Amino acid sequence: MKKLAFAALAILLCGVALKLRSWKAQMDADVRRTKNDTEAIRRAVLAYRDEDGVPLDSKSDPFRVLTLGDNVRQIPFLVPLDSGHWPGNRYSDPWGRPYAFDLSQPDNPQIRSFGPDGRQSADDIGGW
């Protein structure tokens, strides 16, 4: 009976370890995607500034201007690899929250995700 209980406990612990490993792998993938997104959006903001001659206005909708081509020359500066990458026609992180933009420095636009917890804290991704 003890052997059966020990085997059941070992199987349970293995299952928990596999779940944790899977969760960690997904979290790492989400962080990588967020880093890639924030850098791609930042580069698109700079490309828009270089092409249009003026920085992106902080009052404009970045998604419309950069991805849908709602700009003077109708250029899409950032096209997602798949149509479901940014649902709802807005730039959002893997946790479903919009990226934060700081466009106060035209030569150094900052794009940030507040990470998995959604609050400004040590787990933020991107920069400023």
C-alpha cells in the first residue's frame, strides 16, 4: 500500500513539475514576443518620423497611422506577420493590455508593456 501511495505522489509531483515548466516556457515566449513588439513599434515610429519629416503626434492613434497606413503617404510602417497578432486594431501585449507610448522625445520614442502583472513594476518590458 505504501508503494502505491508513493507512486501516486511521484506521478502527481511529475505532473506539477511539467505544468510549471510549460507555464515558464509560455511566459518566456510572451516576454520575447513583447520585446520584439516594442522594438518593432519603436522602429516604425522612427521610420514614420524619417519619412514624414515630423514625429508621430502623441494624440494620434499609433495603430491607425503605423499599421493601417492612415498617414499622408498611406504607408504601413509596421505589418504584423499574422492577422490575429494585434486583435481589435490596437497594439497590445500578450496579456491583452495596450502598450504604453512615451513620444515626448522624437529621437528616442519609448514603448513599454507593464508585463504580466499589468502594473508599473520590475517586470515591465520595453524601455524608458
